[in-house]
Amino acid sequence: MRDAVTTWFGAFVVEDQRVVASYPCPPDRAALLDRLRTRRDGRLTPEEVRLLAEHLEHGLRSRDRRLVTAGAKAGRFEAPELDPSSFGIDPSWLRELLLDEAQESLRLAWDPSVHIEEAVRALRDLDATRNLLGERLTSWAGRDAPPAEGDLTGSAEAVARRLTSESGGEVAALGGPSPALQQARRDLAELYLGLGGSSRAIERALEERVPVEAPNVSALLGPLLAARMIAQAGGLDRLARLPASTIQVLGAERAFFEHLRGHAPPPRHGLLFLHPDIQSAPRTSRGKLARALAGKVAIAARLDREGRPVRADLAAAFKHRTEEIRALGPRRGSAAKRRSSGPPLHRAAQHR
């Protein structure tokens, strides 16, 4: 039986370690790169198609799964060393072709929504840092003795604005810090206010950009919630591949794993709870609404990944489903049933 040997520069029929038929690729880099990508995608090159058409009926063995799928017999054999230069192809081209293919693969795999992910993470970091600074400023301002009447009645932002506008004489009269520490505290207050300005700037940028990159998801969820969903999923490309059941609980991963350990009931929603229609719904209806919305988000993400225009019927269908669920109202006994059922391990413990 003859053996079919496939390489990056052609396809060959071998018998007793001797090439009896050769189908080399054209000695052109563009053609070789095209063959390389064809092989990577699991398809047959023109040379392999010709080889199978002329030799398959006589019996052919191959180690290549692509050829076996096309009709060759699977087999293990030792292939001879073939020199590409014998067919007019420079062996050094292989390195350049692999580098070109790697660059093309990286370009195809790049998801433009990565900048949305980074912006959402930046917002999260800014919020955490700003909360810490706000607590510190409020505590520090409360150390002035005796405190001025009404000075500490307000948010951390109000305290920060007061600290940036206070004069040295007023602080000294209130038993405040020394001038150097007062300046340091003022700088800290300005930093706190600056972080707030940065957060608002990122939010405005997201509200402007998300409807462009993910118009369907943005139309369903709003730009900011859509951005958080994309970031939580790991990009628009991955969000488009997730099933609706996973999208429904994105952002509730901790609760989901607690459920798998048997310590909590399954979560009914994650980030989707921030949607106004779900947040304002009765507790017993939120799971159904989140399920309906997750299904629409799954469709919207796939449309956005393909660059399709906005489909207004998705939002209309969700609105119609929302009205249906609210019209039905909570089912009697459903909440009690959920409370009594508990997670699987708890039920097993009850039976024991």
C-alpha cells in the first residue's frame, strides 16, 4: 500500500521510502501562505485534492487526519525526509511564513472591545481608591477640635470641597493641623475630587463608544451596563459565544460556586439585576425577567460580533415579555417552595 505524505510545500505519494508521485506547491510565498492557512483550518490544499483524486482508488494510507477524513486509510509509517529545495522552494521561507501566519492569527483574534474592558476595570479601581480616600478625608477632617458646626454633615465630596476652600486662619482657629499638614490634606482632597472627574470622564467615553462597538447590547442594557457585561465576560467575542444561562449569572460567580458547594441556592441573576426593569420588579419575578433578558443579550452580542445593525425587535420582545410576567404576578407558594427546597446537599442532609 502506498503512503500519502503531506508537508508545508506539497503532497507526495511514497512507496518503500521512495517518492513515486509529487504534487509540490507553487514556489510563491503568497501561495505557500495560503496553503499553510488552508491546512490550519482543516481543509485540503489543491495539491492534496489532486493526490487523492489520482491515487485514492488504488489504496492509500496517511497519518494526516484531513486525508483520512477524505477517504484515505489511517496508518502509522515512517515518512522519508523531503527537501523543499528539490522542488524550487527555499527552506528558509518556512520561518517567514510561520511569522506571517502568527501575525495574521493575532490580528484575527484581537477583540476591539478590550479597551471597553480596561475602561470598566479602571472605573472599578477608581471607585475603590476614591472610597478609601473619602473615608480618610472624612476621618481627618473630623480631627479638627472643636469641629465647626455643620462642617461634617455631608458626603465625602462635600468634605473634600470644604477642605480645598478652607483658609489657614480658619483651620488654626478650629484646632486644625499645621500649615504643612493642612496643605497635604488639601492636596489629598484635590486628588479625591480629581478621581471623581476621571470617573465621570470614563463614563462619558463609555456612553459614547459602547453604542458604536456593541449597538444591540447597548440598546438592550444601556451603555454602562453593556460595558460591564462585556468586561465581565472577557470581551464581546466571548460574550457572543456564551449561552444565555451563563449570561444570566455573569457577575454572580461567587454565589454560583457557593451553590455548587451546597451552601446557597442558585443565583437568579448577576449584573443583569442592575437593569431597571429587573431591579424594580417583585423579588419573585426577577429570575424570569433575568432569564428573558439574558436570551435577548445572547442574540444581541452575536449580532454585534457580526457587525449587524440594531434590531429594535429585541428590546420590544423583552418589553412584551416583561409585561407578560408582571401581569401574571407572583405564583402562590413559589417563594415558600424555594425556601424549603434549598440546595441539593441540604435536601440530602434532610433525608438522612
